[in-house]
Amino acid sequence: MKKYEADRLAAVAVIESLRAGVPTRATTRELPDLRQKMTERIRLDLQGFDGDLPVITKGRLVWGQYGQGKTHALTTIEHIALDLGFAVSMVSLSREVSCHNLFQFYGRVAPRLRLPDSSAFGLRWAMDKKNQAALPESPILDPNRYSHPLPAVVFEDYYYTTDEEQDLLYGDLLGVRMPQTRLKQIHNSSRQEKMPKFATNFRLQEHATAYFGLLADAIRWCGYRGWVILIDEVELLGRLGPVARLQAYCNLNWLLNWSATMPYPIYTVGAAATRLQDDIWYGRAKNDRTIMPRLAESRLGLEAKSAMETFFERAIDEESPVVEPATEEGLACLLEKVVQLHAQAYQWSPELNVSSLICQLGSQTVRTYIRAVLETLDMQFVYQEEVAPQAEAFQEQTLEEDEDFFPGRD
């Protein structure tokens, strides 16, 4: 393929991702970073990250209004983390994905794992290059490393099996739980010994952290620096009822390591719309900053109350950056780049004064400006017509508890 053809295809990919409103690694590489100050803070966190230290770097919660670029910022962070040698999982909370049930959340985030040197999801490609004899070099076999030893046993058994049984064990490691009887059968047949008896039975809610820890340690063992977890649409936690919302806050607090209890090489960044604060944290009907510590104390004890107080303090302090509106200069630079990519993608010479378009639209979200530029260029290219795009004021939906929003949220 000729070089100009490859460049043109790359430009088409960026334009189409912008048209769909789904940022990709290609868009973060091609477009200027309007949030450089914020992303540089994350870069410094990652550069100083060392999974061998007893205290793991604390994560961050990123705030911003709808359409101001939070998702694009997370994609930029994903790109940075991969370039620095981390494995990365990026998920958005939705009707199918919540984090009030930690094991169910693990089952969503683990399969989304990306590696710096592979285009396939998951860790299997890297695991298959390792030899089981090297396991003692990692903390995986430490009997006190995890809240329950079962995931470590499953991980070790993976290297004693082949074909279908190995597929089943790998699925279990990514959160597709196998019946205990089947795990025992595979262990007994592959190792020629009985599975060890555990002090307690494995319980999903209580021991889900073991799977997170095992995967993070496996990532390090496979030669990567650690596991970066990126969570978008965190504000959807506001849809949960009070008890489930408390569970979600506790899980998020642990993943962010804000109570300094994370022993595994995991670094988490969450992105939330400021609507969460407006409606749920400081709302008239709900004030989670007051309600949740009290609820935590009554259900989980004083330590949980302290953790919740720490969580809400950290969530709004200077360590949790805000995605600020783009400057006019930065926005003009971004839109000029979009015009260049459109020209490259469709092999034409557009004429568009982006500064005039910005003035015409007034104060809007970054997403709105991009869509306006694309609409204007499309009309010029296809119909040779000049259009004056108009933008309506964006109406944010309020967050309210919704028992039906997260199906099967037991």
C-alpha cells in the first residue's frame, strides 16, 4: 500500500470516529490535547508508579460537564498508559455495567484488557509466552497475598492443562466463574493431586478483590508495569438505591486506593459528570456526603465510615482534576486540525473559517463544535453549499434512583 493511501485511510478513521462521537487512540494521536495540564498529572502518576512498592499510587476522579471531553481525556490516558508499558482496561458504566457488585464489575473490566504489544483483548497472549517454572519469581504463590487463594490455584493450574480445560480456566480468571466441582476435577486430573482445602469457601462479594489482585500480579509477571483501569460515566452510580450506592462507593474507593489499602499494582482513573455532585452529593433530596458515612457506620462499622469520609473529601479536592472548558485558541487549533483531516480523508480543499464558526455558535461543548465543523464540511463537499450550523442549548438529565436501570443488580 502506498504511503499516501495509508495516510488517507488513517484520516478517514479519525473523521469517522469523530462523526460517531467515539474517541479512539487514533484521534488522541492526531488531535491536539486540550487538557494537557490534566493528562500530564496522570502521566507523572504513571511514571512514578512501581508495583513493587508497598503503597500503590492513588488514582484520580476526573470531573466535567457533559460534552466537555471526559471520554476523550480517558482515551488519551489509555494511550499514555499503553505507551508507558501498562496493561489497560477501559469501561463505561451503563445499564449492563455497574460497580456496586465488585465481582460482576471484574467480569466486565478484565476481558477489556489491552496490552501495549498486542491488538487482541486479554492477557492470554502474554501468559502463553511465560513458563510455569518462573512463577516463584512473582508474589502469586504467596498464600497470604489475596483475600482467598482460589484464583492463584486456578492460575497455576492453567499451566498444567491444554485445550478445552485451559480455555475454561482462562475464562474463570477473567470472571466467568466455573463450578467449584469442575475446578476440582481439572485440578485433580491435571496435577495428580487433590485441590487444597481452603479455610473458607470462596464468596463472590467477599473475595472479589482476589481476582483483581491475581490479574494485576499476572500482568506484572508477564512483563508489564501494572494494570490501569479507566472508568467512564461514573455519575450513573447515582441511579442506584442507597445501599447499592454505598457498595459502589466502597468499591470505587478501594480501586482508587484512596484509603491506602490497595496492595496490588492497580491504578484507577474515573470520569464523572458534575451532575453527580449537583443531584446526589449536594442535592436537596439527597446529600450523599452526609448520608453515606452514616449508612456505612450503621452497616459496616466505624472504619467504613472513615473510608467514606475520606472518599468524599478526596473526590472534590485539588487531587481530583476538573475538565475545564477549552480556550478559544486551543479550540481553534483543534478545529483547524479537523478541517485538515477532512481534506486529507476526502481529497479536497475546504474553506472554513473556524474562528468565525466559534463566534457564531457561542459557548458550546467541544463535542458540539466538532459536529458543527463536520456538518459544515460535509455539506460543502457533497452539495457545494454553505451552511450556518445552529446549536440548541444542551439539556442535562438529572440523576434519580431507578430500580430498573441496572438489571439483576443483586
